[in-house]
Amino acid sequence: MTRFALTLEYDGTPFFGLQRQLNGPSVQGAVENAVFAVTGERTNMVAAGRTDAGVHASAMRAHIDIVKNIVPFRLMEALNALLRPAPVAVLDCKIVPGDWHARFSCTGRSYLYRIAVRRAPLTLETGRAWHVKHALDAGAMHEAAQILVGTHDFTTFRSVHCQSKSPVKALDKLDVRQTTGAFGGEILLVETAARSYLHHQVRSMVGCLALVGHGRWSKDDLAAALAARDRTTLGLNAPPHGLYFTGATYPQDNDNKETDR
């Protein structure tokens, strides 16, 4: 049995989420079906994180176990051929030690949230950014965001369906910056990093930061919502289609335990 680490890119629009679903297509199902077509083996893909319906990924890490003798490059090429036309691509494929685990070995996860600010409707970026018509104060949003950095009880920003044992999480980074959109208007980028997150935590934080950007909330209002530890005090939950899983980090990334053999 060989364990392969995959790096996946996908557009979450047509999927019911990353995890295998009984009622619709999933990223996991698409990859596992492609693996079966290549190897004749049923495998269980394990990913570094979970993404909801409509959420995207530019570098989701995952692992699969395969008995068939196949080199990583050939496996990657075969999976990409069989995944078409689903919007899923294997960007990288490596053999890793059997105790390497995409979820439990992961020491950090990063997300990016994109907000497109312009009056006109989105066309080329439909489903890939949250469309906001009125200007947002990125500076005020960034300043307020620093209130959330650190170790806190994030109950206010936690979905009622969250299965995490504790609402306490350590947020390492929450930055907001403004750039020019490739297709017009402005793009606000919200970048965050942490070891792990609560269900809907990033979207909930972004939604409340948008209220700050619109001047409807102050940073004190955000601090009060955090301190309340009460989901009913949440101001706004941002939509899923602006969210991207952008990276996972592992101790092995720095000690050359992965191989392309």
C-alpha cells in the first residue's frame, strides 16, 4: 500500500461540498471515482480541511492509499484526464510516509476571501467573489480584524451545525487589503491563517468585517460581538462563493520526507 499526497485545485460551484454526499456531487466523490477508474481500487480520500457547497480551493492537500504500483506523475496525469469535465485538477502528487495524514498532520490552514466592489453585476467572476455594490473601507476593516487575531472563544462566529469540541481557536492572521479587479472595480482580499477553524468561522468574520467597511459597525461593535459568545449577535454571514482554501502546512514540508519516486 502506497500513500500519495495530492494538491487539488477546484471550483466549488457545481459541488455540494468537498466531502462525499448522498444527495449530490462532491469533490471527494469525483477524485475517488477517478482513482477507481485508474486503479480498480476503492479508496477514501482524506483532505486537510472541509469546504462547503460553493467554496473553492487553490491548494487543498489530501491523501489517498493505493495498492497498484504507479509513479506519482502518471497517477496525476491519469486523474486529471479522468476528472474532466469536472472543475477539479490535481496540481501535485507525491509519495509520502504511511503515517503522513492530510488532516491530522496539518499544522496550519490558510483561506482567502474575495469581495468584488463595483456597481455593475459580475459576469466573468460570477460565483467566484462576493459582489458588493457600495464602497468598503479596507483600512477600517483591517484595523477591526486585528481584534479577532489571537486565541478567543469564537462561539459568535460558529455555525450551529459545527461539530468542533471547543469554540476556542487561535487565529494567527486576519488581514484585509484592497487591490484593483482584473475585470473592473475593486477587489478586497481577506487573508487568514490558523491551525484550524470552526464551521463558518471565516465567512462569519468576513461578514462582520463588511459591516465595519460599510460604516454600519465600529470595531467596538465587532469586539462586543466576539465577547458575547452568542451566535445571535452575529451581524452577517458572508456567502460561500467568495471563499478559497489556499494552503495547508506540515512539518514534513521542511524536512524532505516527501518524494516523487
